[in-house]
Amino acid sequence: MAQLIPSIETILRFKVKPTDGELTLLRHLEKTLDDSYEVFFNPYLNGDRPDIIILRKGHGVLIIEVKDWILSHHYIDERKKWHFVNPHNNEDSVEKSPIDQVLKYKENLFDLHIDSLLNLKIQNIKNFNIVGCAVYFHKADATEIEELMIIPFKGDKRYLDFLNYNIGLIGCDSLQNGGLNNVLAKFHINANWQSLYFTEELYNNFKRILTPTVHMMTDGQTIVYDNRQTEVITRQVKQMRVKGVFGSGKTTVLVARAVQAYLRLKKDNPNPKILILTYNLTLRNFIHDKLMQVQQEFIIQDFIIINYHQFINAELNNMGIDIKVPQSIKGGEISAYLDASYYSNEHLFEHYKDRIVPYDTILIDEIQDYKRSWMNIIKNSFLAEGGEYMLFGDVKQNIYGNPIANKDVVTNIPVRPTELKKCYRSDSKIRDLTIAFQRALFNEKYDIDDFSEQNGIGLFDSFEKEGYVNYIYLSNAQIVSTLYTIVHENILNRINNVSPNDITILGYTTPLLREFDHYYRLLSREKTKTMFETPEIMYRNQLNFISERDNPWFGNIFKHLVKIHFPNNTNLNDWQISKLKSYIALLLATSEIYKKYPERLNEILRETCNKCKISKDAFEAWLEHYADSISAFRILVNNADYEFIRKNKKMNFWMNCGMVKVSTIHSFKGWESQAIFLIVENNTSKEEFNELLYTGITRARENLVVINFGNTAYHKILKPLFDKVHNT
């Protein structure tokens, strides 16, 4: 028998019961598959709720979307859009294709949920076949499915090939006539041989994400909460707004409150769901780390931690609601259209109440990042009746310019907020600097933080140290190379007791940080952790769309490397082709930054050429011979959209990775680091940067170095503030 997770008995006790189709398919899978198959029902993948996922070690993964639809009520138009015709009033409505729905679950596994999967897909597109997709129509047989999805499109070879290679179609008769086995065979799930691509490491990554994991009380840490924090954690109310000074433990208190709510719900509900929302993708993992510190027993997967836009996207897909953008909407207008039509549309879910799976408790961190309409959508559409609704934030970190009233965030909780006034993050010098900053720039806009409760014993009091703050102004310096020197000198001379794991470089623009990160890695020969794409992966990704025949410059170096690395092999396999493309990407990325810093990186380029087994002279001759073609390719690489890589990097960013972190201030919001190097660029204006700069400063626990590269407006503000702190 297959391993069902959870068991049928547990599933039948869920508040939201399985459909007839889901239950029928689960019983069939349990009965007919052996114990090498692990069948997961409705796993919560941080917002995604696929119906069934089959996992088999050494073979692969199959996602099955289950539909209890009567197909005679549906048709597919010439654009492949699915329609539902209401049998009672003949009303015709467009609905999301179950094909698109299940493929979205697959795409999110690669792009968001499973660490390393996206990189594997970039290296070799065949790794995308690790995961297969199928749709089970419980109330339709194979003939009905064919009449709806195949026969009307006999002349569309591209569409039929797409279905054939990517989707398994399962009818109710497939459970008896072997049709399901054919689908398993199609994706090699029931093959007698093991997959070369679905490694044990990948299997373990899937298993970790899919399997409900019990967090034991002994897994947490002893945390001493002060009286105000304890009040927030334990007070028996259905809604609460919490505001606090920076470093007051808002997130620590939030997760403790979430666990307390979970324990109360668990008494009557075997499957409670707690939703914790953020705005930044990266903050999800910070909250997860804080959750792991709580000394209580709970199932980790019962806590959904996700950012707002990803949550709405996931729920739309879970409910089968299609996102439609009219063809008349172009370019920069798309974002505004999506916000108005979906993310900020308070009527979006009004007609889908029956499809919503509500959450028993909802907590929102960094509430100052949220529009009022977002709060209303979450509270009105997704909060279970009688559920708890909690908001946490600090208005002075309002970096997106959301409306404020009476110097505070505008929320949908009318009660007076509970305030946390004690800072546990930073030492006295950084606290003094932040108060001085508030008085200089926020005095008319926000209430100045009151640290009247600062004295006393509580969480993180071990950080009460003198610390180190420094301000450097450079008017004509080369940013990247100078920043590298400053970081290294400070590490060696002033904060040499801080490990690389506790050092973070924060800036405003991604291109600058990406170049610095590349320069830093090459010269220091140290790995880093970033929340954005690297030049190496940018070039590697674009090389997937380059052919030897159409691009002589690429064909020339590719054939040259084939002769060097595989001289006796004219039939290269996927791994060998991928390896050579990675070498070319490395060479192109290194040579691009070498052109900017030839003296510092001359030896680095030579080492890179040696690694790829090509002489530096030969490589530079190739660059010169194909200069125009390579320049055009570089423009393509640097202008491409890498948002899918950034999302993946942010979703899989963890603080304790042992490496220096490089991030934008936006992406690091909510996190903290023992040592912060904060870049102020010359092209930032006061109007857009005050809250962002304040947010960057307050990320530091003990050591802060602000480097201003020629911004005279901020120099006039910052220098007196730092001088005052140094003299006190």
C-alpha cells in the first residue's frame, strides 16, 4: 500500500472535507500503489494547495489536480480558454484552465518552494521534467475528456504536442482500465529504472517541504518576555494592533502570539491554519527562524508564512480564478492594472466565497507596508468567523509612502494600539543615532520613539554594548573598489571579532550591489549570499537560448572547449553541454567586470581562463574577433528580466548561511545583522530616501558603517548626527 500523508482517517476529520473525487483517487492510490510511493493530500506549500502530490524516491514527482466537474457544462474556445455554462441560467463565464492551474503549482515548486530547483532548470531544461502534472476528472471518462480537449483541436499540432509532453489526463474509467498507470509511466514515476535527474538530495528537499514536521518544545529556546510583550502574547482578544520601536521584538512577539492561538485552536480542530503575512518575500524566512525559537509543540506546516502578492496569486490559483490582462494594457501599465483589478480590488473574492478556505488566525507583520485595501481583502475574505486578526508594525519604516493619519498607519482595526517601547536589538550608540535621526527628519511627520522603558532586564540584553558607528563621506571615489577596501579594512581593524555570517552590505540599487558582490567574490575568494541574480547566472540563463548555428561567436568557443574538455567525444550528453555553457558564462561574466578594473582583476581573469582550460591570450583574441556580436549579447543579458531568479533567491535566503550578505535595503527590511555597511548613493533624494535610510540604519545590532558616495544633501544631515553620537 502507498503511504498516505496524512492518513484517510485524519483527512476525514478535517474542517474542510475532501471532495468525492479527491477521496476516491486517494483510496485508489493507497490500494494500488506499493509503499515506495508517498501520496500527499492538500500539502500547504506556503500558500499553494495542490490537491495531490505523488513522490517516489529515485523517480520523480507527480502533481494531480482533481476536478469533480460535469464536463458537459464546459467548453474550450479557440484561444484555449475554459468556459463554464451555468445549467440553470445559461450564464457563460471564463474560468481558469485546470491545465494552467496544475502547471502553476509546478512552476512555483521550481521558482519558489524547493531550494536549488530553479538553478538546476537553468543549467539543464530537462531537469524541469523531474515534476509531472496531471488532471483527474472524477465525473468524466476518457471519451468525454477527448471530446472536450482533443478532438476540437486536431489541427493544432503545437497544442496537442504540449498536452502530450506536459499533462496526464485521467478519467474516472482510468482507475480501472490502467489509464492511471499510463500517466505514471509517462512521467517515469513507475519506471523500473531510477532517474538520473531526481537525485537523493532533491528527493530529500521535496520530502522536507511536503512532510508535516512536528516542532518539539525542546527544539526552541528560552526567551524571557517582558510584561508588555507577555500581555500581547496572551491577551484574549479577537483583534489587536501592536506598534513598537525598532528592535522591540515585534516579530518575536508575533510568532509567540501565533503559537498561542494555534494551541488554543488545536483543542477542537485537528487541522488549524495560521496565516502570517509580510510584504517582503525575504522576511518569510526571518519569521520562520523566529517561529522555530518558540518552546512549544506544533506542526510547522500549519503556519503559512507568505508575502501579500504571492498569497493573492496562490489563492487565485487555488480557487481556479484566472488573471487576465487585456491586450491593450502594455508595459508599465500592467502593474497598475493588476493592482487595481486584483491585489487592491476589495470585491475580487465576493463571488467565490464557496471556494475560499479561511484561516483561523491571521497576523500581519510590517503593517506599514500594506495598503488599506489589502488589509480589508485579507480580513473580509480570508479570516474565519470568530478568528483572530493581529497587526504589527512601525510607521517610521513606511518606505512605500502609504497614507498616515495623526502620525500613524491607517489600519482596519479601530482600537488603540498596544505599544512596545523597549529596544532589544541595538547598543546605546545606534539607539542614540536613530533618535537623533528621528528628531532631524521625522519630527513633524511621526511621533519620536519613547525609550522610557529601556532600563530593565529582558530579551537580548546581552547586546547592551558601546558598539561601533562610523560615517565616511567620499565625493569622487569609485564606489565598488572603494567599498571593497572599506569593508575589508573595517573587518580587519575595527570589527575583526565579527564573523562573515554576521556582516551585511546594504544599498539602494541592484546593479551597483550586483557589481560589488561580483568584485568582492573575485578578489576575496569568498562566497556571499545575495537576494538578486549574479552575472554568472545571468549569462548562463541567456546561453540557453543561443544556438551554435545562428551565433558563430558562440559556436567558435563552444567547439574549442569541446576539443579541450572532451577530445574523444563527439556526442555530448546533457551534463557535458551544460558544463561547457557554464564555463562560457563564467568567462563572459568575469571578462565584463575585468574591463572595468583591469589592474585589480588581471590575475583573476587569468585564473578563470585556466579553470576553463583556455589560455588568456586565446580568450582575449576571441573577445576581440567577435567584439560586436559579444557586445550585442552582453546588452541582451543585462537588459533581460530576472525577477523570477530574484524571487527564488529571496524565498531561499537564510541568515545563518556562514557568508557575507549583500542586499538592497528594501529586501533586508525586517532583518537584522551584527554589522551593517550602508551605502548612500549620489542619486538618492531626501523625499524618497528618508524612511529607507532610517530602515537601513536600524538593521544594525552592534556595528554600523555608513558610506556616502557624494550625496551632499545627506552629508549635511548625517555628519552632524554621527559627530554628536561620537561626542557623547
